[in-house]
Amino acid sequence: MKTFLTRSVLGIFFGSFLAVATILAVIYIDGKDMLDASILGKNLLGTVFCGWFFTVTPLLFENEKLTLPVQTTLHFLCVTMLYFIVAFIIGWIPFTVRGFIGMLGIFIVFYSIIWFSFYMYFRKQAAKLNEELREL
């Protein structure tokens, strides 16, 4: 429970940071003098929620009762469903078949790259630990 709460707080703060960075980029790059409060609020809440669930859902990988393919499948389904629900509600993705398929393709590519990177990192860490154990 402590891990869940810690990650929740970190995710909320990270989502808030991304929201503020995005808002500042819109203000300074687009030269906006005024922002619509309702649009700003929706995007802020969406970004905070995404930050939260992208930091909490990796807890699935810590469940040793599940195999890596099951953990990956559950994690992918959770983050995909949550992200697309938020993205459609807020309007980040057009609510069309083309918009969904296009974004799903992009999502799968990024998910695969990030998953593979973490896999290689932890595989290297495991090899390093095993080598240190052999030296004992």
C-alpha cells in the first residue's frame, strides 16, 4: 500500500509538471495571451490522471505470481484503455475510427520501445547481480 501511495503521489506530481510545461509551451510558442479555463482544466486533469496511472500500473510487473507475458498483457490493456478513454473524453484524439487506429498504432510503437528498453535494462541488471553472486 505504501508503494501504491508513493507512486500515486509521484505520478500526480509528474502529470502536473507535464501539464504546466505544456501550458507554458502553448503560451510562449503560440504567443497566446489568454487561455480558455475550461479547456485548460480538462487538459490539466487529463494529464494528471495519465501521470498517475502510468506510474501506478507498473505495479503489475511486481506481481511474481504472474508470468511476464501475462503482466505485459494486463499492463498494456490497462494503460491502453485508460489512456484512450481520457484522450477521447478530453479531445486529444478525434473520436473517429481513423483517429483511433492511427493513435493506437503510435501507442503500440511507443509502448513497444519503452517496454523493450525496460526489459533490456532489467535483464542487464539481473546479469550483473548474477555475476556478483558468482564472485562470492
